[in-house]
Amino acid sequence: MSNNIAIVGVQWGDEGKGKIVHHLSDWADVVCRYQGGNNAGHTVVVGGNKYVFHLIPSGILKEGKICIIGNGVVVNPNAFKEEVDYVNSLGINPEGRLFVSHRAHIIMPYHIEYDNAYEESMGIGTTKRGIGPAYAFKFFRFGIRVCELYEHDYLEDFLEKVLEEVNSTLKDRFGRKGFEKKEILNTIDVYKRILDPYVRDTATFLHQLTGENKKILYEGAQGILLDVDFGTYPYVTSSNPSPGGIFTGLGVGLKDVGKVIGVSKAYTTRVGGGPFPTELKDEVGELMRQRGGEYGASTGRPRRCGWFDAVSVRYSCMIGGIDTIAMTKFDILDGFEKVKICTGYIIDGEKTSSFPPCAVKLSRAVPDYIEIDGWEKTSGIRKFQDLPTNAIRYIEFLEDYLKTPIGIISTGKEEKDTIIREDLF
């Protein structure tokens, strides 16, 4: 069996995957992103310093770790350059260990314009960074991949067709300015210069690394509840954060994924639109937001906060084939007299413990809670047996309900404030 590990979110994103990936990077040799784009925001805190990554895998901070951006990621070269410059400013040279798939699709300027136009029209709650349109163009066969950036004659002809469609939509439907072919070709020249030192056939490279028995971490962005197929559609991302995205987003096989770790907060958050049964629009929800610093790492938008929704997480564990859960921000629940866990919904007067496929139906769900006595302090605790009795009860109840062990517990922002309950590799 492979000793590679997948790290995926089992809520609506923002679960703290960056910290978990960074922590496990000590044991891994390679860290890969397989989907999403710079709509992700993975935060790592080391020595009191906060680092946020949107495209580059979180393992980049660890010396000697190979970091791969796979073909399933949509890449904004300008955002990539900003991040590379940021990494360089930290005294870290990523060249020679950071690679971008030559099959990855490029986020073009007109994708960002599309995203802004459609968001104003539809109001889904996107980051307006062109992610959805880039994926849509990919499936329309109107996309431009990294490898095509070097095919000038092809692009001259191809852009004629693409821009005819783009400009028609932007001008006629949305009353926005279109794009000139020369302008886009000049942009492509800039993109080539940015990406050139990092471009590689990453699928072949990964197979080589696997043959050398390198330990690989697959770093998911967003979360299973935002998966375009299994999430709360249409309030979802435009890719597959679920483990299935690893295979198409990197070009690896089923046997190349060993253990799947699902990352979840000890409570629930969501940013943007969409149903959220346990959302708290009161002082408790606001207290969670302030304590947890619940503002988007990518957009700065305030996150909606609520009690732990065990129904949705159990569903994610089923979809993702989760072997163990990494529970983050456990210390944010410190000091509450009572903590609640949603174990079912009441929808249209009927009780259910199933997660409905229809977001419209989920929006009518009323949470059915159980209450557990709270605890005083878990912040900074690094051994499971040192946790307060009621905190242990909370964990054990969730393990029983989710039918999944909780193998990692984060009790603070720092990497060292982490309880590891099992040998993961």
C-alpha cells in the first residue's frame, strides 16, 4: 500500500489545511496541489509569523521539499509571480524544487472579467479571480494551457475564435469592454517569462518520484462541501476538492494514494453564499469569528460561523473515504459553558440524518442539536491525555457519530500546538 497521504477539507473550505500540510511536510518529500487556483488561501504560522499561500503548496517553507502545481490547477501567472516574489523575500529560493505542470490551464484576463460580470449577475459568492470561467473554458475546449503559451502561430489563429466569443458576451450581454488580440498576445509573452523556469511534465516527474519511494502529500484546496459534483451546488467551487480530483489533477493512479486525512474545524464556517444550517447570527457566532480570526485568507471577507455540523462532515467522510480527521481550532471553543453538535436536520417537518443533495432543500433545514458541557482551556496542549475531560468527551462523541477517528488535534496557531494521536506514515 502507498505511504502517500491526501489532505482534503471536509467542510466548506477554510478548515486549516495549510497548517496540517506544513506540519506533515516534515515527513514528506513532495507536496502537490491538484485543483483550484489562487482562490485558495492556506495559512501557516511559524514563530508568531503568518504566511499565506494561494497557489504554491504549503510545504514550500520546509527546506528541500519538492512542490508541484498539477494540471488540475488553473494558474494565474501574475498571482504566481507575486507568490514567488513573496517566497524569495523570505530568503527561500523556490527554483529547482517548485514546478508547474505544462498541462495546467491559464487564467486569462478575460476570465477575470467574465467572473466579475457573472458574479454581479448571479451572486454565487465567488472570489472574482477568474477560476470558474477558466474551468468553463477548459471544458468548452477554449482554454490555453501552459504548453500552448509557446505556440505563437497556433495562438494567433486560436485567439481570433476565442475573442470573438469573449467580446460578444462581454459587450452584448454585460455592456463591458472587450479585449484586443494584440493585447492578449503581449500578455502571453509576459506569462511565458514568468512561468518558464518552473514548467515541467509533472505527471511523468511524479511517477519518477513514486518509483524512488518518495513520500507525497496531496494538498487539496477548498473542501468537499464545495466540490462541484458533491457540494452544495450551485454554491460550490469549479473543481473537485474531493480525493477523486487527485487522479485527474495530477495524473497519478488509485494505488498512489494511501491514507486520506480530512481536515475540519471544531466548529463550522462558510464564506460567500449558500445554505448553512448551523449558522449563528448572534453574539456566539460573532465571538467565534473574533476568536478564530474568521476572515478569508484570499478575500478578507468575514466568514459565517456556527456549531459543528456532524451531518455534513459524516457525508464528506463517506464521499472522501476519509481514514482519519485532523481537527483544527479546537481552542476556539474554550470557555463556552455548553457546546452544541448538529446530529440531524428537520426539513419540512421531518427529521433526517442524511445530507440532502439539493441546496434549496438544505436551506430549509433546521439543525437538531445535542449539547455537551464545555471546558476551560485546551490552548497549547500537546498531549491528548492532558485535554480536559469534557473536551475528550466532545472528541469521542464525534468519533462515534462520524465513524472516523480524530487522529490530529490542533490547539493553537503555531505548528507545535498539535496533538498527533497516530503514526500517519
